[in-house]
Amino acid sequence: MRFPADALILSALLACAGAGASAFARPPDPPPRPALEAAAHAPLTPDEVQAAAAKLRADPNLGSKKKIRSLRWIRSDTPHRPQQAAPWVVSLFEYLGQTGSVLLWVAGAIGVAIAAIWAYRTFKARSPAPNAMAAPTVSRVGEMDIRPDSLPEDIGAAALALAEAGKAREALSLLYRGALSRAVHRFGITIGESYTEGEALRAVGVRLEAPRVSYFSDLVGIWRRAVYAGEPVAGDSVRHLCRGFAAALGEAAP
């Protein structure tokens, strides 16, 4: 079967037209990969950077510049060196350290000497006295004559007789003189001429026994109230002292 020549020509033209259309419809081939990587790593120009910054500043969603102040500790890693003392202070402490032991020894020796003197005086004051003084040097205490010859033999009985006669003040004076005389001449207690009643009582308290000291203390108390305070003397108190004089200050302990 034979086709006309015109039909063959038309078929050829249609085939060429379809091939051209398909060529134009196919997308162009992508550029080679090395070219894309070179474009991505290409450096930006200053103009491009300025343009991008201007777009960011013009964006209303981004805030403007704002300064924020905050406090924080600043720690210095450099240690502070202590200040050095003056040379004379260092020398002073060195001298004290060298001589400190010597000063301690001297202070200890002084303390031992003071303790020894105190112990000797205390022992001497409390040592028993002889029964009688060979030659007493004190004959008066204040205005009172305390010689044994100036007093009656039985002082307690003589004072009681004065008290019974209503002369309680004179009886009390005789008892006090007799007590001082017995303390000095019979018990060997040192009582100075200018001793007060309190000083005489302290001297008696160091040397005599407790019952004798108690009697002497009662006598001095009544004597002070009568002489210095001007209080009336109770007859019963004076008579009680008169009766207890011989027992309290009669004889020295053997």
C-alpha cells in the first residue's frame, strides 16, 4: 500500500515539532556541584553587610539598643601582703623574748623571799611567850599606868567592890588597866604606848587562846561604848567582867 508524498512530509514535520516542544518543556540541567559550593563560600562585600544591618534595624519586630546595668563582685586574685612592723618593735620583742626567762626567775625569787618573811613573822607571832618578862619596857599605854605595882593584887575583886558601890565606870577602868598589864607583863604581848584599843585587841588575838581573847574583846567593847560613845554602863555587865577576870587573865599557860 502506497502513501502519498504529502502525507509523509506532514508526518515528518509533526515529529520534529513534538521533539522541539519536549526539548523546551524539560527544565535546564542544574549547575555542577563545585559551582554551588563556590557560591556559598564566597565572602560578603561591605555593602552587603551594611544592607543586611539596615534591614534588621528597620524591622519593627526587633527592639532598639538598650543599656542594662548590673552589679557583680570583682575578686582580686592578688593576695594582700601584711604590713611589716617597725624595726624598733621587732627589736623590742626580740629583747623581751631573750630576757623573759631572767625576769621570771627574778620574780620567782622575790615571791619566795616575801613568802619566807611572812611565814617567819607569823610563826614568831604565834610562838608561845615565856611565863614572865624579865624587864618589861612598857609601863604606860596612853594615859594608863599598867605597872603591876600600881594595881591591886586581886584586880577582879577590887573592881567588883567598886561596881557594888555604884562606881561602874571606875570598875571598868580598873579592869581595862589590869587586862593591859597582864597582857604585857604576864603573857609577854608587845603593846606599844600609843596603841589604840583596836590595836591592843589585835595583838592579844595573835598570842592568846580563844577564851582569853573573847574576854578581852568583851571588855574592850564595853569600854569603848562607855568612854567614847558616852553610853551608861550596865552594872550587871561590869560585875560579870569582874567575876571572870581571874579565870581569863589570872595565870599564864605553863
